[in-house]
Amino acid sequence: MSEKIFETFTKSFREKKYKHNYILHILLFVVTFITTLLAGIEWTTGKMGPYQLSDLALGLPYSLSILFILGVHEFGHFFAAVYHKVKVTLPFFIPFPPISGFLNFGTMGAVIKTKEPIPNNKAMFDIGAAGPIAGFVACLIVLIYGFTHLPHAEYILQIHPDYYSPDYGKNAIGLAFGDTLLFSMLKFLFTNASQFVPPMSEVYHYPYLCVGWGGLFITSMNLIPVGQLDGGHVIYSMFGEKKHEAIASIAMILLLLLGVFGILESFLNFGITIGWSGWLFWSLILFFVIKVKHPPVYQFENLDWKRKTVGYIAILIFILSFSPSPIIISL
């Protein structure tokens, strides 16, 4: 009976003629290019408009880098779905307008949408893992380029002329990105003591480092082993429903604790050096919208050793990319 229901369900999807809405995809991409271009100017110069036409070139490294990482991630999903003959949309890039005084990256990411059920956990695994692994490789490329092409110290002095002053940063709101294992490793491998290497409180002025760090942040968020996140697909496909539910529950508790620690530090100054209030918000979205449990697939089989190896690589990528305190704001 269940087999007939599944066949009827999938047949109804296949009978619907689906055509890519190329105009919408192109329009969203163009608008996202513009919003990331403006965000790039703001991040790299520290100025909040209005901008002159000559300023636009300053935002290009940031904009092109972030579109590259997002595109590689989503097309990883897309081509894996095409390989398994699962109908999906092209990537929808999501623009976000730069708002003065508001922390944003000019985009809320990109998504693709499946147009029919994924028939088994092997296809689920391949589609789920392909995106973050491909995106991670893109992040590596951007970060390595960024660390091997660091500008001289004069660059930061053009943005902050008082950078070397003892009073620099006093009585001002401070912003720093949280370090990750991979970011530290690449910094160690590709820089030396004779160079000016920006601290995490200035990384966002360096477009390739800023975008590479942001790519790792998004990758780690997607690889959290909960519900229908990419990490949820991977863990569910590797270990099955019961183990996934246990792992997802533990992940949710840890994420919630990091969020609570961040709230306590932000508002009560408890001296807690780990956590971020944004994790609390993200955990609520996961719990109420994305859900903790992974929905079952029609056909479940044990993965072969090759896919399991890829799965453990995805887990390692999560560990290398995750920061317990990704955004640190000091008053």
C-alpha cells in the first residue's frame, strides 16, 4: 500500500511540467550582485555611502567572492540532484539591502528547491553533502588567496588613520569575528611574522578574508546535524533515524547553551568567554521551523564505505569551520 502511495505521489510531481523561471533567477542574481557590491564597499572602507561611481570597484572583490562561494555551494546541490534525476530549481540568490548601522553581508545566502521527493537516503546523502563540501573548497580558494595577497599596513591606515594610536578603539563599539580552527591554520601556513596580519577585529576590512570567514560560518551553520539542514541529511543518511535524533538533540542542547551564554555575556557581563546570542535565535528557528527530527525517506539502505568516508569528511569540515563565538561585539 505504501509503495502505491509513493508511486502515485511521485507520479503527480513528474506529470507537472516544470520550467526554470530564468528571468527570476537572473533578476535575483543581479540584485544580489548590487547589494553585495554595496556591502563590500562598506565592509572594506568603513564608509556608509552615499558612494561615487568610482567607489564601486572597491566592492568588486567582496561581491564576486561571496557570489562565487554561494554559487559553488548551491550548484553542488544542484548537480548532485541532477545526477540522481531529482528535479530541482536553479539557485535563488537572496539579496539583503545594506542598512546603515546594521550588520549584514548584502545577502541572506542562496537556496535551491526540490520539485519532487528524494527517493532514498543515498541520493539524500549525495545532495546534502555536495553543497557544503563544494562550498568549503570555494572558501579554501578564497582564503588562501586572501592570506597570500595581504596588503601592507598602509591599507588599514587608509581606513583607520589612528590605528596605531594608544587610544584607538576606546569609547567605541568593537566588532570582531570569532576565530576557527581552519582560519587559524591557514593564517599560520600562509603568513609570516614580517607581514601585517589583521587581527580578527579588523578582518572584515579585507574582502577575501571577510568573505572566506563568512563562507566558513555559513558552511558550519548548514552542517549542524539537525532536521533538514545539510548536516541533518548527512547524519540521517549515515546512521539512520534513531541515531540522528539523538545526535540532533545533543546538538540542539549545545546550541541552546551557547546562545544562553551569549545572552548572559551581552546583557549581564558574566565574564563568559564562549557563546553568541545569535545561536539562541538560530536554535529557535531550527526547533520551530526546520524541526529537529529528519523526515523519513521511502527507501533506506546502508551507505557504502566511499559515502561514509565523504560523510566523515563533512563532519571534519564542520569541526574546522565552526566558531562557538562567531561575532563578538564589545562596548
